[in-house]
Amino acid sequence: MLDRGVNMNSNKALLTKQFIRLQRYALDNKKPDISYAGCDWETLISLGGLNKCGALLNNAVNKDPDYFDIDKEVLKKWNEKAKKEFLDSYNRFSEFKRVYSCFQEEGIRAVVLKGYVLAVLYPDIFSRYSSDLDIKLDPKDKDRVHELLTQKLGFSYNEADSKNNVKLYMHGNLLIEAHYTLWEDYHGDNIDVLIKEKLDDEGTLVKVPITDDVAVWTLGHTEHLILQMFHIIKHFIVEGIESRYLIDIALFVNKYKDEIDFKRFFRVFKEMNFDNFCAVYFTKCIEYFGMDESVLAKEDRVYPEDETAFLQDIVFAGKRDLEDNSSYSLLGILSPYVNGKKDAGDKKGGRILHTLFPSVSDIDDKYAYCKKYHFLLPIAWIHRAFRAIYFKLTKGNKVYGVKDKITGSEYRIRMMKNSKIL
């Protein structure tokens, strides 16, 4: 989360370049070809936290602080902050090992999605961190998993924020997202395309070493790349993405390019009309993070209409206002673009109506009763409105109001058009 009161008048374009060059240096040790004289380090450090790569950037700067022209006092405070991030990451991993070991002992296969499977590709496994851990589990194990986590392992169950197919559990600073389908509670044409691919077919799963004493089950390499890109597209649409996702894809592709079926990958995203975005994304991974050029020929590369806007949106993690601390996305209003109904709500009036009165097919599965009995839809709208008021009262500025949702959705639609999603 960004610190309050960061310098709002920073040169965002320059800061974006400095940030991306520093990320690249953290990976390849090649000094950035850009000056850091007069760099707004306070904002850059805050952006490092927002993008969950603060420790990675801190390690890079500490290799040669003079080169980066960073104030010693600023660096000292940043070092303390990075140390805490590192320790938190270490403790989360220790907690993860405890959970994974327990599942193994109980004969439950937990398939790790993203997370540590990507972290092991970084210079240090603890430099890629997240507050949550996504694991895919068999629906038949749902009750046993709940019992193990809540009774044996001491996790608390977050019923309010859980979904039908994604259950949330918290212990210490580790949030476990227990997925019982790869596609959460989404429904629609795009999800049908993905379901057909059977990405979690047992015969395609692979075991990946994370540390000397830990190896985890995960999706096959092609399957995992498809999952990652859909996850990226989903977040890009509903809230914006973190810049570390560019690193994730670049490192993953470079590691497993010989095992990845790129024809299948692009066929799947072409069926969902996301292939142009994938080409834009791969192009930036090649240009900025050293992804192998062979995976996308020069003639197949695609560029955003406004590259500066595209990169700024990513480095600033979709935030138009750096003091926007909302952590609840525009999922409800923009989910049709994820599901496959991209013609939905292109006009402002339509988006307002859709926000207040979603259709049976678009309303969240929390209101599943109206999906079975359509005449209950008005009741679901009222239920949803009271729930929104409750969250606004309890979560404060972490929840978007209707006006903010409309403004935010208009910005996200501009970014979708800029990046070839639309």
C-alpha cells in the first residue's frame, strides 16, 4: 500500500522509466541506461511496495548506492522497511511449508498456482512475495481441508469474503485462497473456452523444486502460462496489474520455453479475443525484461496505442490517484469483459445501470438464489445494496462507491482500448 502524502507532482513518465530500469537491473545486474539524479525516491520506494517488489529493488540499489544518487537517510529507512518485508516473506514461507506438509501427510494433493512456483525463478525466493497463497484442491476434499486448516493448523475462515469456489483462510500474515475450480465463480463464453482446455488435468501436473527440502505440485508449463495470462488479463480489466507480473512472465517463459506449446497458448487466447493483448504484453516482456525473442517474431509484435500510458498504468498498479487505497476492484461492473461479453456497458448510462442492477447472468454467485429463481432478482439487488452499504461502513475508503466505480470503469475501459483488449 502506498504511503499517504507521497509527492503527487512527480514526473510520472520519468519515474516509470526509472522504476522499470531498476527492476531490470535487479534481474540482470546491468546498470540502468538512465540517470537517477534527483529521483523522487520516496515515491519510487512507495511504488516498490505497491508492486510487491520493494525488497528486490532495495537489494539492487544497495549494490551501488552512489550510482543511484539516493540520500543515505532515505536508504537507511528503506533498508529497515525491506528487512521487514523480507522477514514477513520468510515467515509466510515457513507457514506455507507447515500447511503443505500437513496436506501431504493427510493425502491431500494441493496444486500451487503462481506464488512460489514463480518466486523460485527470482534471484531470491523471498524477493517475490505476496500476502496470499493460491492453491487448487479437489472439491471432494473441501470439508477435510476446512477442518485441517481451522482445527489442526489454527487458521480462521473468512466467510464474508469467500466465494462459492474460493475459500479464504488466514493465520498470522498468510492468507490462503483455497480454489476448488481454476476459474473462481466466473461464468461465460471465455470461461467455457478455458474449461475445455482442462488445465488442471491430473496427467499434466508437474512437480517443481522450490528449496532443497520443498517441492510442490503445479500445473503443466503450457497450462500454467495460460492460467497466468488469464489472471493478468482479469486483473488488468477490473483493477490494473502490478509491474512484477511482467517479470513473472519473462522469467517463466525463459525457464520453460522449450516445454511450452505457444501455438496452443495463442489459439486459446485468440478464441477469447485476447490474443492482441498477449502480443502487446509479450512485446513489453521482450523489450524491458529480456524475455526470449524467439517466442514472438518481430513481425508479430504489437504495441499499445500510447506506450507511456500503458507502462504508467502498470507501474502505478492501475491507480490514477496515488492516495487511492481501495483494495476492492471494479469486478462487478467490468466482469462481463472478463467473461466474454465485451459489448456490455460501453456507454456510461449502461454502466451505471449495470452497476446498480446487474443481470441474473452477471450478478455475483453470492446471490445464487436469483440465478435459480429469476423472479428473486429484485430481492438480490436489495440484498446487494445492503451488503454494499455494510462494506462501505466497515471497510471505509477501501471500497469504491457507485460514482467512483463509474469513473474507475471508464479509466479501465480506456486502458483496455489502449492495450488492444478492446
